[in-house]
Amino acid sequence: MRKIIFMICFIIPFSALAQDDLMKLIADSNEVFVRTATFKATRVINGHSVETVGKNNLDFIISHRFDRVNRGFEEFFGLDAATNRLGLEYGINDRLMLGIGRSSFQKTFDYFAKYKLIRQTSGAANVPVSVSLLSGYMIRTQNTSPQLSSNNRSSYTAQILIARKFSESLSLQLSPTLIHRNRPDIFTDNKTVLATGIGGRMKLTKRTSVNGEYNYVLPNQIDDSYTNNLSFSFDLETGGHVFQLLFTNSFGMTERQFITETNGSWGSGDIHFGFNISRTFSFGKEKKLKP
């Protein structure tokens, strides 16, 4: 009898623990885990990433591109000349954001909206990728001869951004793109151009990563004098800032410019050093702590 009582006293606590673990496992199996920070900013390098700005957050982005490094020492390897873009991006909610930018190159204004349609999740609901939709408009305001109408200086962009965060260190993105130029600079070019972008991020440390980006224009759409955009960057996150040092063969920073009108070649040394700086400001109401 003593042995039986001893065994009961020994088994009951462990059976209770096992029951608690089982209930926890069932509860955990019903949870949905959303993958966040596929990329650290709304841009991979030149092109958009799948990320959107958080609700009531404002991103102020300063982008800078110097001239080609093959200008040599006389032009201080391109640092004597530069173009820049200033951008503002606001999160209407956690899925929808609006943006506006102004570039000194060709005196360009751009406007866009981006919506996160699908978020990558694991757990009870396993969604393998995140998907965002982008729609943009761009207009050049630089004086030309002959003077062109605003319609002939306009272009439109539509993108599907598909990304997957494979691990805490690796993220990849595919970006099917359609760009319509009402008046191409070279008349033999197609007005509507199909392209696809490939981008990736490799995390090095908690706050640093390297990014790569390539935009491929499908054949027989633009003149042979244009090349595909290829860019690399080193990213550093410091609090509310994301600081990105980069090298690219494109001088322009809007989709029309760097996807359909890049004329620099890496093989010829037509490489532009530059940087992107992103600063986030939050306008959401802070939650008050209960006494």
C-alpha cells in the first residue's frame, strides 16, 4: 500500500505538468506569427521594397548620387557633381502608405501609393511570401527645346513586390514591373515597357546588412544604348535612422530613370557612389501607463 501511495504521489505532479505542456502546445498551434523586417526600409536600394511605413509614421528620405567614378582625379572621381532626391512617405495605416519626392535630376516630381496586400506568416496560417502593390506617377519639369506638354513629360509605374524572409539573415524579393512613358526620349522605344527586378538582403550583424538589386528589361523594348540597372549597398541601422552606402550604374532615382533609362556600364567604370538616409518620425498617440 505504501508503494502504491508513493507511486501516485510521484505520478500526479508530472501528469499535471504534462497536461499544462499539452494545453500550451494546443494554444501555440492556433497562433499566427507575422514575419517583420523583411527589409529595413521602404527601398531595397533604388527600387521599392515590400515594406510600408507604419501607421501615423512619416519617413523623410534623403538620397544622393555622385557622378561616375571613372571621371578620374580631376573630377575627384565623380564627387564634384551630384544629384539628389528628397522624399516624404506617410503611413495611412499599417498596410497603406503614400509618398512624394523631388529629384534635382531632370527636375522630377514623383508620387506613389503602396499597399501591403499579403503578409508572410507562420504558425496556424502559413503564408510563404509578403506581397505589396505599387502605383506611381512621375513628371519632369526641366525646360526642354522644344517645350513639351505636361502629358509628354509624364510616366506611370505599376509593380507587384513579392518577398520572402527565409531566415533572420536572408531576404529575397521579385518585382515584376510595368512602366508607361507617354513620350520616350528615343522614339523607337516602346512606350510601355515590361521589366522585372530582383533584390536581396543579407544581414551581417544586428544593425548591419548588405543589399543587392538588379532590374532586367525584357528584350526589344528599349534602345541598345541603355543598360540594366545593377546596385549594391551596405546598410547601417542606428535607432530611427537607416543609413545606406551604395554603388550603382544609374544616376536617376525614379523608376523611369533607373529601370528604362540607365546608360552606365559597370564594365566601363560608369559607377555612381551615393547614399540613402531614412529618418522616421512617429505621430501616433502614446499609450498612457496605468497608475
